Amino acid sequence: METTPGMPSAGIWGVGRAVPARVLTNADLEAMVDTTDEWIRTRTGIERRHIAAPDEAASDLAYRASRQALENADVAAEEVDLVIVATVTPDMLFPATACLLADRLGANKPAAFDLEAGCTGFVYAITVAEKMVASGAYRRALVVGSEILTRITDWEDRATCVLFGDAAGAAVVGPCRAGTGILSHVLGSDGAGGDVLNMPAGGSRMGTSEETVRDRLHYIHMSGSDVFKFAVRAMGNSATESTQRAGLDRDDIDLYIPHQANHRIITASAKRLGLPLDRVVMNIQEYGNTSSASIPLALAEAWEDGRVAAGDNILLVGFGAGLTWGATVLRWLDDGDRR
Ligand code: ACO
């Protein structure tokens, strides 16, 4: 769906990020499972990942990223009337991590809920926030992707444990001048692929029991090659469609920020889109795959690095468990674009 010309819009006013202090390198992993630094780097592009402390939860990283985003947006926590946290690793199954976060930030009883769309969570969440703000129903939304994936990582499974890390990224969404902010989006899903990437136990299908723990069913299970093939196709299609819906051509895209799952997926999707690599943000080498945190983390880093300027067209593209996919094109705001 593209935003309707002349209708009020919503866009990102500020971004923030947080990562845990502890770093786990590929060399560390060599001592834990049968793998090598060379295999991990060439197959995934990952060199290290940041790992949460034992007492660090998704809401803790979300809090740090949110404080930074609010400061960069020059918005007070009391002004926030909508909080959406995208996560597959909430603090608890309930209450929602968004409620815990809103309380800790000192927001004034905002609407708050979690959203689960696998690694596409942030793209889904920012689209929902944009619609709720552009409608006029809400004024200041806080959208966060936060994950402690290492809590659901099977450290005995070399095929998955080398891939994941912990992080959070946050964005403040507010009203803006028509023709700026979020210009278009594409969201989709195919539940027939639900079994290629899941955490089998701990939900209502398979409650927690001694057997489920023994059988290691509370960890990420993944058919990597199936996800790989799906990812390249889904990213290419949704990115192209979203760019067209924004009324833009690939040459108009100043920055491409894909979900960071594998450097080969990122470069293959950029090639498919015809985008040169100097317009692609890639930080997987430092953080690994941080699921719904990866896109806002990369966006916040790109902004800090001065790679984002007012008027730039930025393409965010995600894919993940569900299977889900999503893309959005946004035009970065000038202070004068805010409404
Ligand atoms: N170290 C050494 N060897 C390994 C490792 C490892 N860490 N992991 C797997 N291997 C071996 C396999 O056993 C296999 O050996 P075999 O040929 O003797 O059987 C060989 O390497 C090749 O394995 P593949 O799985 O075919 O390797 P592939 O090139 O597909 O790379 C990878 C695997 C990196 C997982 C890739 O498929 C990928 O990135 N897929 C997408 C993953 C993804 O995006 N997931 C999103 C999940 S996020 C979420 O929603 C929580």
C-alpha cells in the first residue's frame, strides 16, 4: 500500500540502539562446537556477536535504545502515546514487553503491545505505527525491535549457534509533511513455511515438560538452506514492489538497509535489485543476526555514521519466521517536515 498523496503522513523523528557489552568471537565458538572462524566468516559474514548478561532481558536493551531514540527525536517519554515492541524473545510470554518498557520509561499510560513477525517484526511494527499516527489517533509512537536470541540458542547445535546475537533498535514515529516520512510498504506471509524456522515448545501446541526440555525443543530450529532460498526471493520481490509503490526507481534509493542474516543473502538481494554495495548497510560482521533488532540497529548506526541525510530515500527490507516478509520506503525528515 502506498500512502495517499495529500493525506497526513508519519515518519521517523529519531533513532537509537543498544547492544550488550559482552562479545563472543568466532574463536570463542571454535572452543564450544565443531566449527571454524573461516567457515563462519565465509558462509555468513559474521565475525563476532554481542551476548546479553544473564540478568539482561529484552526490555533492558529496549529501554536503552528507546532513551536514545527519544533524546535524538527531542521527545519526552510522557509525550509517547503508543509503544510497539517487535520481538520473538519477550521478557515473559505475558505481560507484553511493551507495557514493561512504557512503565520504565515513564510514559503516561500509552497504548502498548508486542508484535511478533519473526525477523520482519520491525518492518511490520513501523508500518502499524505509521498507520496509527497518520490517522491522527496517536501523536508520538515508540517502535522498538529488541531480542535476546542467545536465550533460545542451542549452544550444542553448530548449524544455528554461530548465527545469532542480542541487540535492540528503536525509532520515534511522529506526524510529518505529506510526501515525506514513510512513503510505502509491502507486508506478506506464507504460513505453509512455518516449520522451516520455529521454536517448537513452550506455547499452547506443546507445553513445557521435562521431555520438551530434554529434547531441546525450547531452542531455535531451522532449515538454513530453505530459509536462504526464500530470503533472496522475498527480499528482492518486496523491495522492488515497495520502491514502485513509493513512485521511485531503484536509482532513487540512497540507502538499502536489509535484515542482517547472512552477507551472501544481503549481497545477492542487492544484486537482484541492481543496487551498488556502497548504498547497502551491512553490520552483520559485528552483531550476527539479531532478528527484529537488526534493521533499527543498522539504521541507527548508519545515522550515527552520517550516512543518512534529510531527503534521502531509505529502503528497509526484512524476512523471517512465519514465514514473513516486508519492505518499506521512507524519506528521511528535515526538522521542518515535522508536524
Ligand atoms: N561450522 C562448520 N560447518 C557447519 C556449520 C558450522 N557452524 N554449520 C553447518 N555446517 C556444515 C553442515 O553440517 C554441512 O555439512 P555437510 O555438507 O557435511 O552436511 C555444511 O556445513 C553445509 O551446510 P549448509 O546448511 O548447506 O550451509 P549453507 O551454505 O546453507 O549455510 C547457513 C548455512 C549459514 C545457515 C545459511 O543457510 C543461511 O544463512 N540461511 C539463512 C538463515 C537465516 O536467515 N535465518 C533467519 C533466522 S532468524 C529468526 O527468525 C530467529
